[in-house]
Amino acid sequence: FPTLVFSSGAAALANQLYHTGMLLLLQHKPRFMDRPHSQSPSGSTLWHVHRVCGIALSNDRWDYWDPSLVASLLVAAKTVTHESQHKAILDTLENVQRLTGWNIAYHVDQLALE
């Protein structure tokens, strides 16, 4: 995943939610809609997944985390297929639990089973 660093929690939140929104829109795009003919990576679900995960994995401050960021990471995590990426996400979620004190063990366990 790319390393993405932001100067504030608000910037991390806004960017991660933007990429999550784009991911969801691209995943649920009606099949009769054509993709733009642009070579831009913004039309790729994988690119948005990597951005969501990169932002989350780079976020090591408790005050930059928000429940919507955890949900965003869980949405993106369902699309990764490589074992090392899956492990990195699980490690990040466990770190979030330690940093924030939030009980997200159920979600971590469910993701580990997938």
C-alpha cells in the first residue's frame, strides 16, 4: 500500500472517505454505464482500495481515528486478496483498538475469517 501522510486528522478523514465513496460508487455502477475513456487511475476500484488502506496504515495517531475511518477500512479490506495486505489491515485494526480503546474485536475476527 502507498504511504500517505496528512497534516491533520480532518485531511485524512476527508481523503479516506472520498476514496471509500468512489470505491462504493465504482463497485455499484450500473453495468450499462460506460467507464470514462480516460487513463486516470480514479476509475479503478483497486486504486481507491489502495488509497483507503494506505491512508489507514499510515495513520498512527489516536486522535486522527474516527469510527467512520474504521468502517471505511473494513469496506476496503473486503476487496484485498493478497495475504500480506490482509495481514497489514488486520494489524492496523488491532493497533486502532489499542490506540483508541474501541472494542472492534468482532470486526477484526470476522475479517480474519474471510
